[in-house]
Amino acid sequence: MAANVLNRRLSLPKQCFGTSHVPLSPAVRAGDMVYVSGQVPVGSDGTVVVGGIAEQTEQVLSNVKAALALAGCSMDDVVKTTVWLEDARDFSAFNAVYARHFPKDPPARTTVESRLMIDIKIEVEAVAYRPI
């Protein structure tokens, strides 16, 4: 019986959630894991949020939350994030906003300074664990 359960779990199909104007899915579920594509600081109208790192971080994390919700997850389910900052000097201000979104048991995180694909200050991707 255990082998049947294992085989059933291994054969679960990949599920893609949401749409984008570029060739990616905002969220993809593979078994118990949900992968959120890198989120950038754009509002629902598709324009980059005006402001500095704090405003852009708020928008990015709001976008992460929305992508997670498409797959039935919340910020509490996030186990790992990867963060790209355009300028390492923004780390402290970014970190203050990030901490408010993950106040208890924050996920593992990697943060790097990087040139980004568009004129923005931050991009964040997330991995969540939520058993089916």
C-alpha cells in the first residue's frame, strides 16, 4: 500500500497558475511544492511602482502573496526566497519591510546585488511547501 501512495504522489501533474505578458507562470505547483516566479514591483496596471526600495519591496511582496494565493498558499507556507537588489545599500530598508511580511519563522533566504532586467530596485522569487 505504501508503494501505491508513493507512486500516486510521484505522478501528480504540474499545475500552472496565473498568466503573464512574458512566457512564465506566476506560480507552479509540483506535488507539495509551489514555486513563485520572480516578482517585480509592478501594480495591477502593469506600471512600476513609484518610490524607493521600501515602496517597491511592499509591492513585490504583495505580488508574491497574490501569486501564492493562486496556488492555495500563503506567506506562512514560504520556505525559501531569493532576493535580487539593484543596490546593496538598500539592504537595510529592504530588510525592514521584509521582516514585517515574515514576522514569525521567516523562510530561508538568499539576497544578492544584481543588475535587473528592467529599471527596478528589487525582484523576489519564493518557494512554498503546502501538502496537497
